[in-house]
Amino acid sequence: MNEEVEFVLDATKEGMNAAIAHLERAFLKIRAGKASPAMLSAVMVDYYGSQTPLSQVANVNTPDGRTISVQPWEKNMLQEIEKAIMNANLGFNPMNNGDMIIINVPPLTEERRIQLTKQAKAEAEHAKVGVRSARQDANKEIKDLDISEDLQKNATADVQDLTDVFTKKIEDFLDKKEAEIMKV
């Protein structure tokens, strides 16, 4: 196969992999009833005047499936961390016991599970848009290449095959996440 076509296909695969990676990160933030340190990954703490990720100022653990514990490395950060968790608007009610912050993760209601499933579907759709966008860019680049019509057709078919593979991966991720969310 033509070297230029190979380059376009590699770039396309890279773009599609980026869409999948983004989807995986988005799914980490959608809680599925079980406590996870990733639930607090978006929390930013005011650490001596600069916004710092919670994981850089405290140790975040899950002692059991319903509890998240946040152990700050500096005791004077307890109030700041507690405030940051409240401001992150995650629906959690942190409890400060003087040593650490404990967050009880409430079980999901059926209504909340349906909302989270819709959110997961929206994230999967964003990933599919990213994959289709990579396909569109690749097809445009292939059209602009100075190659025979047969090579163009074959390259376009290869791009479509890649698109189908990555769309299937997204569907599989979504199915797994939906099952995780709906499991009581």
C-alpha cells in the first residue's frame, strides 16, 4: 500500500483511539453505585492560592463499596478540601472527623440510574462523533492525495473498516457501563 495512505490511516487510528480514551475518562466520572476514588478526580482544592487536583493534596481511598475517605497530607487543608468537595456539586455530603474526610456514597435510586445511563449514552455519542470526524478528515486527506482511483477506493474502504471497529468498541464500552449502572 502507498506510504501516504498508510500515514493517513495511522493518523486516523490515532484520532479514533483518542476518542475512545476520552470516553473511558468520561465513564470513570459516571458513578455506578460503588464508591471509587475516580469520583473525586474533578475536585480542585485551593492549595495556598492555586487550584490543585485533590489527589495532589490528599490520599483518596475507598475502604468499602459505600465509603470514600480523604486523608489530607496537611491537617490544615481539611476545611479547604471539604469546601472543594461541596463546591464540586457531586451530590456528596462530606463529614470531617478532624483527621480525615469521610464521604458516604448513597445507593443509587432507579431514577438516578436512568439519568446516569442517559449521561453515559451522551458520552458514547460524543465519542462516536469523534470517530466519524476522524473518518471524515481521513477521507478528505485521501481525496487530496495524488494516487490512483482504485487506491483511493481501497483506502476509503479501510477507513470505513476502522470506523466500524471503533464504533463497535464504543458500543461495547457503553453496554458494559450501562450494565454496571443498572446493577443493584
